[in-house]
Amino acid sequence: MPSPTKDLVRFGPFELDLNAWQLRKSGMKLRIPLQPLQLLAVLLEHPGATVRREELQQRLWTSEVFVDFEQGLNKNIGKLREVLGDSAESPSYIETIPRIGYRFIGEIADPPPLDKEEDATAAAAGIPPAGPTTPHGKLGRKLIWGVLLGCAAASLGLLLWWAQRGPAETPIRSVVVLPLENLSGDPNQQYFADGMTDELITMLAKNSTLRVVSQTSTMQYKGAHRPVREIARELGVEGIVEGSVNRSGKKVHMAVQLIHAPSDTSMWAESYDRDEEESVSLPSEVAQAIAARLKKAVTPAGPERFINPEAHEAYLRGRYYWFSGGGTTAFHDQTMKKAGEYFKRAVALQPDYARAWSGLADFYLVSALHGDAPPSYNEPLARAAATEALRLDESLAEAHNSMSACYLFFAWDWRQALLHADKAVELEPNTAEYHYFRSKVFITLNRMEDALQEQKKATELDPFARPFGMGYMLLIMRRYDAAINELHTRLETLPADPRLHRILAEAYWHKGMKQDAARELEKAALLESDKSAEAAIRKAFESGGYQGIIRSQLDGLKRRAAKEYVSPLQVADLYAQLSLKEETIHFLEEAYKERSPRLAWLQSWPAYDFLHSDRRYQTIVRQIGLPPAF
């Protein structure tokens, strides 16, 4: 933190810089408009004393500025409290004196000595010097200068607006909801802020004309204080929604604003105070207000259903662990198991909670896909959860997506899988996840061009959710050079994504570039902080080339299988990479016997191309019901 100077006023972890008109917390600049800063400066002039509303009106709202003073003052106090992490109910800094005014009650550091040269400058400008008994008189002089400058800037801005009807009128067709800041002061409440972010994204995504970036992409900006123009440029959006959540006891305070990114101007801002029971509807309220400001329409959610606050909290915790564990893109045992536990708790507390049932279905589906248990264990649980979610709410896109996955992976019913995938896209056409999954259904049906177009749409809607998606699509289309170019392009902006390196390794392997493939596998292991795996890959390649790496992985899988369940399809994958026909066929037959979910994509995997003429392989394909290989 900077050392004290005559231009800094400190209180708690905060410091107000009167030279730059900046508020900092622990040395980090906070994002706050000028007028709330001026309001703070007035309150700091008289610590412990009540500043009347009339005085604030005279000091900060000049007669030439036509505004609703009461509404403006309340909003600025709300913004100030939001930035300070304060609350009206139990204030640490700003206390409300009902119908009279406000009082600063925080402890501030001793003020620096007055600057004689600055006193002379102020006197020449007609600003009276502060008397010796007014320790914070310097704040008053600084404030007057700030107000004069602020009014001049406002007047200039108004003239320019009338002259050219500024950029804020540019239509906003796409938005990103940045992670809502947790202002509770309790890190254990982070799940609540992240959960409300997720629900706000979901409600906004119900608008068929507004592209909304997914939470998977937005979470990379959590805690990052970066210029809004920069974030908007990276995500390809015109609008940014940002805000905060403060949960204290049974009360929830949410403050949100919509920013026009190209001009970095606020188009709309509002704060909400709700009891815990009412907070469930907050994301819907905010989404409706933003849609109204953008002259859009959010699809009505249907009749409001009461959500038990405990069930809602369990659901939010489940979603928090779901995204912490990578959701459907990566499987991490501990975090994903916690997600499943909280989804189970949510439906136990409220059996008619559709979104919780859908979350539970996805948990069982991902568990099955990653082979942590035999499919016979997860299949009935996933199907039952998805069925219940749809029974409770047929308008829930995520429930249709879950049901599509059940038909695809467990029933091997491609027609029903596509019907539900289509319905999810119809309900939320601007949600990348549903286009991504529909591309997977098209892959199973061998409709590769349709799959490619769906993957392109998913990537356009949300390039950061699955940056490997297009590269993998090109790989399974056997367009290896295009896949390598695509993956290298993504790695330029995301060099630390291990999935990109793994898929690039596969593309190199199919091109016969074994050394490059081994190098990419090493990089992936290093990025996953698995130094032992990195060393094992290097050692295996040195002694046996790329086949040495595969054999080493196969030995490790066999050792695991002696102690716990291992999917036979995982073993078949490795034998296929070694081009060992008999062993590959044997484990594919074992995988078919237990109806391994990933067999739905068997025809698309290039590693199995050498088997396409084998009658035993063709029999497996027919039994699954897959269309002929391309």
C-alpha cells in the first residue's frame, strides 16, 4: 500500500486519493463513478457527524443540473456501500440517519498537514481556506474542485450526446455476465455469488435474440480488474453485466449494472434487497430489467414455483462444485462428487425442483462417460433424474439436453436423442452448450457436415467454453492439417489449456509426427501438475518411442483394473493405438456387453479405422445400431 501523503485519506483497508479522485482497497483501484466518490469525500469531511440531505444536495447537485435528487442520492449511497462492502442494516462505514442524512462512522487515519502553496492557490480561486479547527477542510476544497470539474465534464458530455447521439445507442446483441463479486466478507459465501451469476446467465439466455456468454468462459475473469473494452473485445460482445452480491443473515443485497462496452458507459443500474426466500427470483427480475432496457424480451419462466431456500442453497453449492470440477469438460473426482452430493440434497429437500433434478442427471451422465463405475449403475439413475426434471418443467432446456444424453449414451436411440437436442436448441438458441451437444448427436448419426456447422455455431457463441471443440471436430473428420492449424491458433491465446495439447498430440500422431505428439503429451501432463506422468512420458518415449508411451499407459491401466473398475473401452482405445487387432476387438466386445456409453461415437474415432473391414467389428457396429462408417 502507498505510504501516507497529503492527498490520501485512509480508513480500514481503503484510501481515497483526492488528487486522482480514486478509491483504492489494499492498493488496488476500485471501479466507482465520480459522484459517489464526491459523496464519500463530503462524509469524510465530518467523521462521526451527521451530514444533512440538504447539505448534500447543495454540495453535489447544483441548481443547473436537473435530476431526481432523492433517487440519485439513494443510488449513490447504494453504490458507495456496494464498493465498500457495507450494509444499511449493520454499517461499518456509512450510517443512515432516517429522514435526516448520513454519518461516516468508520475510523480514519490522522489527516496530513495542510499545504501552504495549495492554500494560496485556493485563495486566488476564491475558495476560502479551512480554519485551523477543521482537520478535514482540505477535503472540502478538493471536493469543490471535483464538483466544478465534474459539472464541466457533465455539461460537455451532454452537449456531445445531443450533437451525435453517442455510442451508447449502438444496439447490444451480445452480453457477458462477469462473475458477481462476493461482498459478504466471507469466502465460504463464494458459492452463492457464483450460483447467482450462473442463474442470471441462464435467465438471460432465454432471450432468442441475445447472445449470452456461458459461465465456463466468464469464470476466467473472476477477481480480474481489467478494462471492460478489453474483456468485451476478447469475448466478442457489446454489453457487459457486472455487479455484486452481499448475503448477510437472512438478507440478500444485489447490485447490478449494464455497461455499453465500446464507450465504457453505464446504460442501466439497479440494486435489490430481498429476504432469503425471495432471493430465488432475483436472477429472473434482473434479466427482465436488462431485457427491457435493451428492448428485448426474455421468455417467461411460467408460473412462479416456491423454492425452498435450503434446497436452493444446496443447488447453488452443487453448481459451484460442478464448475469448479470442470462440468462436462473434465472430471475431477472430489469436486464432482461434492456436486452430486449437493444435487441429491437439493432434490431431497424439494422433490419438485426441476433444475436440481437436471443437475443430478448430468452428474450421473458425466460419471458414466468417465468410467468411474459400470454403466449399469449410473444409467437408471441418470434416466430417472432427467425424466423427473422434464416431468416437472417441459420448458427447461437443460432438462431436454440431459434427456438427449440419456437416449444417446444409454438407450442408443438416436431419433429420440436428436428430438430432445433439437428442443433444447429451440428453447435457448443462443446457448453454446446445446449446439455443442447437438453436434455430438450428429456425429453419431454420421452427419458430419451438420455436426461441423453445429460446432461452428457453438464456437461462435462461446469460444472459451470448449476451445478444443473445433479442433477435435476436424480431427474426427480426418482433416488433420486443418485440426493442427486450428489447435495452434487456440493455443496462441490459451497456451495453458492441457486439453488443447492432448488433442494436438492425437492429431500429430495420426499425421505420423510421433515426436511432436510425445512433446504435446508432456506439456499436458506438466500443465496438469502431474510431474510423475510427465517424467514417465519422457522416459517411455526415450526407450520405446510413441508406442512406448502407449504401452506404459496400458500397463498403468491394467494395474488400476486389478484394484478398481476400469472401463474396457479405455483399454480398447490403447490397444487400437498400438494397432493390435485381436486385443482391440476383445475389449470392444467386452465394452458392448456392458453397453459402454462412449460406444455411441465408435465409428468417428480414427484410431479404429484399421478395423472397419473386420467382420467382428462390423457386427459390433450393427448391434449398437450405428450407421455405416464413412
